[in-house]
Amino acid sequence: MNTPDRNSWDAMLAAVQAFHDKHDFRNTGGEELNYRVALMVEELGEISSCVTKGKSTAALAEEVADLLILLMGTGIAADFDLKQAFWAKMDKLMQREARMVNGRIRVSEFRDME
């Protein structure tokens, strides 16, 4: 049996693609972007619940994994390379300065915060 490298982004993306294919998301509304945004909001609510209600780290990890799967699937649905987008954004973020805003660190372009 050929087991995928579970440390590989490509293996993760292939697993999400297989999930989309298994349920025919492309032809059954599962890749519709407004629907996917609603699902991501739902997952953020579940993440918030884990944090605010003091749920276990395992519960939090599961909800964050759900959000990651949705994000990866959105790259599939919208036909963009999320890995490339990630690295392009990280390159931009690493060039930004940080500031304390209301007692918390922020890393932003600070256009409206001057």
C-alpha cells in the first residue's frame, strides 16, 4: 500500500481534492464561493467556542483543521494555488513593521491607523 507523506502539502491538497471528488462538490454546490464563506464563518464560530468555553486543545485542533480543509478547498474551488498565495503573502508580511495597538501587537500596513 502506498501511504502518502503526511508531512507534505501536496499530499494534504490531494486529500482535500479527493474529498471534493468523492462528494462531487463541483457539480453539487459544494464549491460555490458564497457557500464556502458561510462554512468558514461557521468554523470560526466553532473555534471561538473552543477558546471562550475553555474546551480542550484537541477540540480546538479539530476545528482549526476543519477551517484549514475549507481554506484549501476554496483554493481548489476558485482555482488558485494556495501554497503560492501563502508564500507571496508571507513575503509581504515579513517586510512589515509591528506596532502596539490597544495593548496588543499588530503587523499591518497601517494605512488607516496613522
